[in-house]
Amino acid sequence: MNTQFKKGILEMCILSIINQRDMYGFEVIEKLSNEIEVNENTVYPILRRLTGQGLFSTYMEQTNIGAPRKYYKITNEGIKKLNDYETEWRTFLKGVFKLLGGMENEK
């Protein structure tokens, strides 16, 4: 799969996952990797970039073992971006399925 295309999809997936509940980086990677082939070298830069764009805020939380964990929380701007991505994604898929003959009811 084209790397740039995959990164765009991963951004949408990461926003969606963290919209469900606050998560730390490794949790995001685990959740994604259950469905999509990803690794930390792909996910952490996306998390940093989206945080830098104001789509996530972060906070630290102590654990019983090891160092504190950095949690990501979606911002209002992040929710807006997720909604935009989902609208674009559905429109894109609708067009692809139509071109491939998978949506006979669409004209």
C-alpha cells in the first residue's frame, strides 16, 4: 500500500481510537496492530505531529510499575478533524465501490 495513503488512513484511525478513550502510545499501537500492520516507528511520529497540530493534548499519569505514561486526549479540534476525515473517507469509499461495481444501488 502507498505509504502516504496509509499514513492518512492511520491518522484517521488514531484519532478515532483516542476519541473512544484517552490512551498512552503503546495502547494505541496495540489497538491498531490488531487490525492493521503498524509499528511504533510509524505511530509515534503521527502522535507527535497530531499533538503539535493541536488535535491531541497530553498528560502524564503514574503507574505502579516503571515510569509515568504519557496519555493522549483528543481535543475539540481533533474531533472536528476526525469528522472531516470520516466524511471524506466515506465519500472516497463510495466512489471506489461504485467504480468497482460493488454498489449497484448507486447511480
